[in-house]
Amino acid sequence: MRKLLYLLTVLFAAVCMTTALTGCGDDGDDQEPAPQPPTPVDTTTTQKPDPTPGPTPEPTTDATRYVGGDLSMLTKYEEQKAQYADKDGQRIGNVISFLQQQGWNTLRIRLFVDPSQDKDKAVVQNLAYVKALGKRIKEAGMFFLLDFHYSDTWADPGKQWTPAGWLSLTDAQLSTQIYEYTRDCLKELVAAGATPDLIQTGNEISYGMLWGKEGTNANRCYTNSPATNWTRFTNLLKQAGKACREVCPQAKIILHSERTPKPGVLTDFFDRMKAAYVDYDIIGLSYYSYFHGKLPVLETALKQLEAKNYGKAIQIVETGYPSKWAVPGTETDYTGTYPYSAEGQRKFTADLIDLLKSHEQVNGLSWWYAEANAKGTTGDLSTGWYNAGLFDNETGRALPALYELQSFK
């Protein structure tokens, strides 16, 4: 996941970014060895899931386009009295209803196993939190995208740590645990009126997930990792997917990678998913121009995925662009085309949408941390350090890019 507040903010922002934006960052260890042959298929877990009847979510069709954003912190912003307003300064009473009125139809929420293990202000989304917020999304008539992190903290390419409560489990026990945890969470969500319509079984899992204890190197899945690592990983995905099919049979399953600038790694990953018969519906991508490169980088990744003919829809499940100053850690300066301004952010959004609409397989676009808004807040959300959201931290007003997103549909 510096221009205007250089003296007062950048040091604080840089520290925060290493924690709160790791869901979209890089691991700093992006070696790309020559692709290896896909791991042999584990035939013990490739049976078709039992089509157990379940609740019926809102209908979708092959032509449905999903557009919206990740609003995982909305409840906490509301608790700290954030003052949201539309572009004209009129106060917004219900942010979710407002977004639905602006043409958004999908909201994404992350879920941690036990976030009490982490002191990060943005790691608060336990099951009770997600049930309540998910219910609000469904009551607004919107699609609910659930993002399982399968960790107590941020899961991204450099951090896929096993939850503290699962560390003593063997691989066989862990396979059972991820199935039961996924199943039980989904059952509770369904019972609460928060049935997900789209489900990410893992967050930015290009290099595997549930690695083990923090600081260990075992179980990572690089292109040259042992076949046993990949088999362990794909078995975990199969068990998570099995639970999704049983409890939410009409939901779409998303496998999420952030290797947009590394198409060789990206296609190697999905080649392995195909060879192992992992059951899923959508290829999910992170794309941040400031980390991953300019729009032609995304274009190349999309073309290579399409050329592979995986038979899956593609969604950009995380994206963003600043409206005031550079995101700390920025590697690609795009200000010559898209200045750090409200209009620059809007123009980036419009051009991104134009690119995505030229690819028929792309059917989803989600803005990360869209709800960031320090206006009126107190406590740990009052600093306004992150300005790639879709509300102005100083005025609370919705930015033009928020309204631009509806054109994706």
C-alpha cells in the first residue's frame, strides 16, 4: 500500500506506511529465477466440491462489472467522528449509501484471524467487526468482497505469517484448520446477513501463505522452491476453496497476486494453479503505479494473462493514486502525466479505466483505503498521513476520482 507536509508529516508517514500499507507494498526480495515446470498435481484433493445448497446472494451475470473500493477502516473512522462530505461540502450521513448512489456496487473488507495480536491501528478487522460491516454492505444492495488474510496481521508478498494460534499444527492439521476456519467464518457471515459475493482466499499470495512463525523462511513458494512447498500451498487453497463452495456456492473465488510488474512470475503462479486443479473463478491483481510502474506495465500483464487463456475473469482488487504528495517508498514518479492533485488523481483514474475497459476479461476495479479521512477525527486516525484515498483529509470532501470510478461500469 511528502510534498506539502514535508517537515511535519513525512517521518511519521514513512513509519506508518511500513505497517499500514504493507498490503500493497513489495517485499524487497523479489528475485525472479528462471521458471520451473509446474508442480505435479496432487490427485488426493482434486475432487469436485459437494454442491451443498446455500443462501442465494444478489444475482450476477457474466456481464456484471464490479466497481468500488476497500472500506475496511470505515467503522473505526466513524467511531472517531470522521466528517465525510460530498464534493460540494454537504455532510454525508451514511458513507455506504452515498457510495452506492455514486454508482459503486462493490465494497471489499479484510478479515484477520486474531488482530488483537497486532498493535497496528489498521489491523482491527476481526469476525465480529466484519459481520457488522458486511451486513451494512448487503443491506445497501451492494456486492460484498471478503478478503481472508489468514494471518493475525498484514498478509502480503513479504509477510504471510501463520496465526499464533495455529503455529503448533502440522501441515495436515493446518489443511483441516483452514477449511474449518473458512467454513465457520462464512457460516457466521451468512447467519448475520452478510453473505459474501466474492471471496479472496488469501491476500497477495504470489509466494504462498501460512509460512510459519515470523522470521522463518520455510514454506515460501518462489519459482525455484521445492515442489513440496507448492503442493502444501495448493492443498491449503483447495481446502479454503472447498469451504467457500459449500457455504457460499454462488460466490466467486479470487486468487490474488501483486506481481503485476513481473509477468513471468505472475503467469508461472497461475500455471501452477491450473496444473494443481485449484478451484477459483477470478484472477485478482494489485496495481499501484507508484510501486509497480506506469500503465503500460499493467497493459503488458493483462495481455500476457489473456494470452495464457486461463478461462478466468480478471479484477484489479487493489489500486490507488495520491491527490497531494508522493506515497512514501514511491519508486515510479508519474507526476509528469498525473500531478499530485485532485485532478491528477482523477485523470489517472479515468485513464486506468479506459485501459481496463479495452480488456474484455477485466470485470472488477477496487480502490484501496478509499475511506481514509482525518477530518474531524481524534486519536490514532487524526494525522491524515495517507492521501491516496478518495476523501480529502483536510476538508472531508469526496474527491473527483471517487465519482470517476462509476464510469468503469
